[in-house]
Amino acid sequence: MRKSWAIAIVMAFLLAATAAWAIAPVPAKDIKAGFVYIGPVGDGGWTYMHDKGRLEMQKAFPGLTSSIVESVPEGPDSVRVMETFVRNGSKLVFATSFGYMDFVQEVAKKHPDVVFMHCSGYKTAPNVGTYFGRIYQPRYLSGLVAGKMTKSNIIGYVAANPIPEVIRGINAFTLGVRKVNPKAKVKVVWLFSWFDPGKEKEATKALIDSGADVIAMHADSGAAPQAAEEAKVWVVGYNNDMSKYAPTRHLTAPIWNWGMLYKYTAEKVEKGTWKSESIWWGLKEKMVGLAPYGKAVPESVKKLVAEEQGKIVSGKWDVFTGPIRDQSGKVKVEAGKRMSDGDMLSMSWFVQGVEGTIPK
């Protein structure tokens, strides 16, 4: 990743911290919120969990109304969708995927009286905030489980798109795997798509054919867990508790709690205290976590995960604390040093133990 991107991220954080723009209070009964979704609500994963959060927000603020548009491509069509929300009276718009970033900025400039919240991006503006969760933390914890459960020492990873968000998750997971099993390797297959059940299933089968006896994923449907169940290999899900897709083979999953963010934002808008900020909450704030364990996970592994989670929540340690080496063996994070948020948000390299390349 170019240094300029890392600098832009840091600048975005600084700008968000000093933003002075705020809106007038809006009674809950007058708040209309629009949600731009990258996939269908029925995906069982990413979009399903965002919609669950949306419904929690509505329940918490009687009178607040919201609307959604599903399966919006990360391109110019997202502008049309957001403009339609605004024309229909939305004063609060949530764009729920990384690729909407520049289009959010474009629309926000035209409508300075509307609050825009962009998920997983790094560009802010007076009326644009960003939000995400430190999902890399439960990714690491799930890696501990996977590393303990593999017998072949080959773990497959079905990965959506080669952006820092996904790379960071692969690395965190691998650090967990290698902490408990230094001999294990994590093989990555790229989908170049967020939601494509067919590709997800075929990628899972290919990884199993290459010797993987545990599958992990950064994809939006339950196709990978289904394939793992069929092949009788273990699987670590994502987004949601995906045990319904793999009832006998699901180990756990890093999961989201978007409802707390949506309620937080609605409250700020209602009180007139909303200001642009870059939100990145983690295990401590309970925006991210782990799904319930499958029956096969030993108590000793659960205990280990609880201990590691305690270290993270206490703030005494975090996942990307050195020493950490890249695939070539070069030290990327010195012993005892903790990677900055800016460096994590612009991550463009794999840690030792990952097999695969990052496409340009």
C-alpha cells in the first residue's frame, strides 16, 4: 500500500477528531434512515447482520423509520440510491461496504444537511463519519481454535477482495493459528467478490482438495460452511453464527454487533450532538465477538481463548504486537511494539505462515 494512503488515513482521523460541524436535534419520529446494502438481506452473513442492527435501531427509537436497497454494486449506481434516499427525506444514510467510499463523499458534498456514515472506509467530511469494528481481534481468537483443531496443518481461507480489511483479518487469524501451532499454514484463495455463493463453495472445495482440514472465510454467505459440512472438515464462519450451515463441523465465528453502532448514531442525531468521527470499536466495546463454540471444541481451547481475550479487553496487549514478520521473514513490527491504527488500516502484506499472494 502506498505511503500516501496511510497518510490519508491518519489525516482522516485527525480531521474527524477536530470536526466542528453538527446538526440540530431531530426527534426520533422525524428521523428517516436509508441503508445501502452490498448484498441481499438473506445472505445469512454481512448484510443480514447489518439489517439485524437496523431493526434493533428501529425498535430502540419508536417513530424512527428506515428503508433499504439491497445488492447495490460498489459503483456509480450507489450514487443514485443515496440520492433517492435524500429525495425521499432521509437525513441519515448508512453505506455498508468499503467500495462506496468515494461515492459517499460525492453525494455528501451535495447535501451538507444530511448525515452520512460509511462502513469500513477512511475518508471523512464534516457530514461524513466512518465506522467499523476491530474484527481482527476475534479473528485472532478464532485462529487459536483453528490452530488447535487442524491435523493436517493446512488451513484454507476463502477471501473476498484483496483490500486492507481482508488482509488484516487473514493476518490476525494466522497469528492466532501460529501461536498455538507454529507448523500450520494458512492457504488463501481470492474470490474477487463479496457475495458469490457458487465461487465460495468452489473455493472451499479447492482448498479441501489441497489438504485443508479446517476452513476459514471472509465472504458473505453460508456456502463455505455448507461445503465444509459436506466434506466433513472443520469450519470457522464469519459475520454471524453460521452453525446452521454446518451443524456438526462449525467451530466458532468472528461476529458483528452493528446494532450498538446504529443506536449510538441515531441517539446522536436525535440529540443534535452528532459530529464526524472515525469509530473503530472492538471486543472491549462488544461491537465484535465470537459465536458460540461447536461441541467439538475442547474446554482447554476455550480456556486459552478466554485468557487471550482478557488480555485484549484489558488493553494490555493487542493482536498486532511484535515481533511480527512478513512472508519473507522481514521484521515488520519490532518486539514489544504495537502497530498503529493507521498501519493496520493500510495493511498490504501477509505475515509468516500465509501461503498466497496479494494481487495488485
